[in-house]
Amino acid sequence: MRVGRIGIFGGTFDPIHLGHMIIAEQVREELRLDSVVFVPGGIPPHKEASSVRANAEYRVAMVEAAVEGNERFTVDRVEVDAGRPMHTVDTLPILKERVPGGEWYFITGADEVSNLLSWKEPDRLLEETIMVAATRPGYDLAALGHLEARLRNFDRIVPVECSRVDISATAIRRRMLQGKSVRYMVPDGVYEIIEDRGLYEGDGKRI
């Protein structure tokens, strides 16, 4: 991984889709990041583990397939290999220790940033990283205004407008349950894994 400006894109990625990839690329370009590391979640701290439909190894495989061919995108298994729920504020120091001297940017959606007060130790999180709020065209940044008085490092939240792509992992799983195609909603390599391994068919959990 290059030392410099490093983006971190965490998530369940169940599955990763083109909306994720567009955000990662457009944020990388806008903020002139040297690289973006995708961090698939292992055991999610904010949701029931049973709500995650594909197991961690399948989700890692899909993320690896999604980033293949892009030398600026990499995958880190830190949360999967931990074998326990990990919050972002716990993951960041581990990643930073592996690549000392970097300038770190955590990428997530503006709607998630709006709920930042519910995250574990949000003030310490903003000491560890600049928080990138990926917004859609027309998003009202006033939705983040309630955070200013509550977070001492509010100025380390940076909005970046990204193209609107109405694709979600939930919608993909729903289409699979209905027997509909999700081709062109996910990268080709991800589509092949979903098809070959029968992921999300009947929305049964793959273990």
C-alpha cells in the first residue's frame, strides 16, 4: 500500500456493488487519495449477525473480485480475521500501525455520518481519521448540522458529492430472492461468484 493519502472503505459488502465502487473512485479522485483500502466487516457490531446473508469468506472474495485490476484499490481482512465485533475506532489504529505516516480518510455515506453520535467514541474516531461523507446530488448538508455542537472535531468531516446510483445490497438480495437478474448491478467478478456459489438464492445464509 502506498504511504500518503489513504482512504478506508468499510462495510458489510453483502454484496459489494457498483454503487460502492463509484463512491470509492469518485472520492479517491476528488480528494486525490493515493489508495483506497476496502475493509469487509466480520461480525457486525451494529446489527444481528444473522442479518448478514453471505459468510465473511464469500464477502471477502467478492470484494477482492471487485477491486481486481485497480492498483489503487486493495482489501484488508483485519475485521474478518479478528473473529469478534470491531468498531471503526478500534480498526483504524491497527491499519495505521501497519502503514505509518499516512493521512487517513474514512469513507462512508452522509446518512451514516448523520448518525455519527451513535458510533463508538465519535470524537476519538475523528482524531484518528478525516471522515468523508459521500453525498448524492441535492443532498442537504444541513442534515449534518446537528453534529457541530456535539463534536469537537466536527471540522474533520468532509462532504464529497458523488453520482447518484440507486443500487443497494438489500435491493440486490431482494431481486435474487425473486429470481431476477442482478447483472450490471455488481462488478462482473462479483456476479460470477454470486452465480457460481448460489449466494442469496432463497435468501438463505451461506455458511
